[in-house]
Amino acid sequence: MKRVFSGVQPSGSLTIGNYLGALRHFTRLQYEADCYFCVVDLHALTVPQDPEELYQNTLNTARLFVACGVDPKQATIFVQSHVPAHTTLSWLMECNTYYGELRRMTQFKDKAAKHDVVTAGLFTYPALMAADILLYQTDEVPVGEDQRQHLELTRDIAMRMNNRFGPLFKVPEPYIAPKTAGGRIMSLQNPAEKMSKSSDDPRSYIALLDPPDVVRKKIRSAVTDSGREIRYDPEEKPALSNLLVIYSLATGESIDSLEERYRNSGYGQFKADLAEAVVELLAPIQERFRELSEPGVIENILAEGADRAERVAAETLARVQAAMGLVPRHAAAVSSSRQETRAPSSIT
């Protein structure tokens, strides 16, 4: 089977955009490929984090993987920092990545502009992302447009190291999810921006754990376009088109059918019905999340996932270290033992 790797940062509560754009595809991919789904907590540290929030967000992100339908018996679910090979290989990646390549990363430029303090980790984290992917000899990586540049860098690093040290890595390809109208879920307050769990405006996204009344309020306050006609037109009516995409993906009803149903309705009725559709979509996810919040449940899933991931990662890391000339730990121990045996005794 082909192998798929994807990581999600625990930088906030996952949104309906994360579910419709990624997690729902994960639930299908797990039966078509050998899937590794990782909570990339180390990536979150590239910008300041509250330790307690990061701890809870990491567990909650893993819970939502499972609550949204990822089966830990079918896919490997784990936390990035639980597999130390990620950081070890990351350093080897950095030593084979060029300064100019990292400077060109648009994600670095965008994030650096939003923070007063810019860390070295924010600058070099594409090398850690490359390590995440290459450790598992990944065939395909689900990526959005904002991460496509990083995957291209990962491919460049893999090919560079393969050329220099021999065949160490598979060169991963992007996984392109089946196209839907709209392509991705946009902000409820600014349809020109992608819906983001890290947005400073909580009205701009619907979190998967938002209570029903919060969902209804956010959809009521979602921006709309001029005119009252319910039609899909991303150029002329981007805000309404985004809501139609959410409605269609949440219910499975086509956009053409929704346009026909609300042909003689205003925005009020459309939004009210959309809110109820989203509430219904989220209800079983939230119920499963509560079950996974019982003490020890998600922790045991993550421990088993880390064990499986570590076995695969260790093989790749050992091969890379040997190719680059690093002395393996067991060989160092044997060498030290032999030297002690051969050394003349200083005891008189």
C-alpha cells in the first residue's frame, strides 16, 4: 500500500474547515493507504504558546482525529514529540538545506510579519516538516495551497540527499483531494481569507466543539453580499458562495439543488437552515469527543501510535545516519569496550 503522512498543528480548536477540507478525507484515505496522522506539537512552538493551552490542544486535536472518524486500529495516530527521530532527522535536514531556500518560504515571511519576536525555529521549521514526511518513506502528502511550497522544498531535500548519499528517501507527491466547489472553506467574516483556527476573531470560524447556540450565532453574523439572491458566484458573491459550499459539504446536497430550494428565500431563512445543518453535522463528533475525554483513553491511543511510528522512523533514521558517516550507538559501545579490554591496567 502507498503510505500517506499528514500533520496538524495543535494551535487552537479545529474548525469545520479542517474537517470538511482534511479530516473527512483522512477517514477515507485510511482504508486506501498506510496512513500516519500526526499532531505536530513541535511546529506549534515556532511561535509563543501558553504551555497549558498547548498541552490541552494537543490532546484535543488527537481526540478530534478519532471523533471525526479516524480509526486508531486502521491508521497510526501519534504526537510528533513522542518520536525523537523527528528532531534528530530535522538537524540532518537543516545541514542539507540552503539558507536561501528557507528565506524564500512565504509562510515564514507571513508569520514573521505578525510577531515582534521571530525565532530561529520559525525560520528552520520547513526542515522539521521535511523530516516529518521523509521519516516514514511517504508516498503522498495531503497539502493545501499554503503548504505546497514546503512540500516542494521537502522533495528538493530528498532528491539532493539521495543524489549525494544514495537512495535514502522516497520523493513524496502531493495528495490532491477530490475537488469541491470553492476548493476550501473561507472565513465567515472575510471570504478572501481561509478559515483559520488561529484567527484572532472567533466569529470567523466554526470550531468543531462550538455548542449549538454558538454555531447559530456565528452563522447569523456571517457576512453576506449585496442583493438577496441565493446563488453560487465566487466572483460577485464570495461570502454567500462560501456559505453554500459549507451547506453542500455538510449535507451532501448539491449547490444547484440548494440554489433552487432557496430561489425565493432571503438570507435569513437560508442562514437559519444552514446553522441547523451544521449543528446536526457536529453533534456526533462532539458526542464521540466527550467519550474520548475519559481519563487515559486518548493517552493510550497515542502511546500505541507512537510505538508504531517509532519502529518505522528508527529504520529510516539509522539508514540516514550511517550514510552520512555517523557512528551508531551500539558500535561506539563495542569500540569503547574493546579499548578498555586492550588498555594496560594502571593498578599496581
